[in-house]
Amino acid sequence: MRKLLLGLLVLMQIISCKKDIDKLSISENKDIQKTSKQLKEELTKRGFQTFDYIDETTKDTILMQQYFIAFLKSGSMRSQTKQEADSLQSLHLAHLSKMYELGYADISGPFGDNGEIRGITIYNVPTFNIADSLANSDPMVKAGRLIIEIHPWWAAKGFPLR
């Protein structure tokens, strides 16, 4: 009998918590929609291209933002000594870290197949010209070891990688 009462008590507690979580989720969704609208206005003022749509399943407003994806490709100047290449690699990584720290780049990384396209950087800037300028200021690009190919790219604002 004692175990049954304890079990019922635990079940009631779980149900109560679920209701509180559901209420919190509804409240947060209203804040997210308000924040999404404010974020869209802020991005527009800063020159970013955006659009939004309503997700048919969740009825959430999804804010899309234009980013710029830079493909880092093998350049024609790849005859540096190992010491020079290592130095350029260190400068390249420092450049990418700086882009991330300043908020200009959201993600960077190499490809693992040793192909012509060596890696990518996704720039979170309002224009192609800014992304192009930042990408071409990379020491590896300046040295000719890498070349840049940039494309506009749309992604949902705030969605994490999985």
C-alpha cells in the first residue's frame, strides 16, 4: 500500500511538472516570436538580407538570414617550405579565430578528403563585398596557397548544428 501511494505521489508530481513546462513553453514561444521580429528589424537596419516564414507544423516564425559561405580552395602557390607552410597555417588559424571573435564568421573548418576544396568559412556579414574582403585578408590567401570562392547562403537564424 505504501509503495502504491508513493508511486501515485511521484506520478502526480511528474504530471504537475509537465503542465508547468508546457505553460513555460507557451510563454517562451511568445517571447521568441517577439524577439524574432526585433531581431529581423535589427538585422535589416544593419544591412542584412532576411525573410521569415511560418513553419506549418509548429506554427513558429522562422527567421532566415543571408550569410556568405567561402570555399577555401587550393591555390597555385603551394611550393612553400614546410617551415613557411607551418607559419602560414598558424597565421591562417589566427585569422579565422579573429573572424570568429569579432563576430564576422560563425563557423570554419577544413574538409577531410584532401581535395581541391580545402575548407569553408561561413561569414555573418551584411554584404558579399565585406565577406570577400575578410576572406581575402587571410594570410593563406594573400600568399596564394588558398583561393576563395564565395556564395550567398541562407540559414535559419539561431538554429544550432546537430
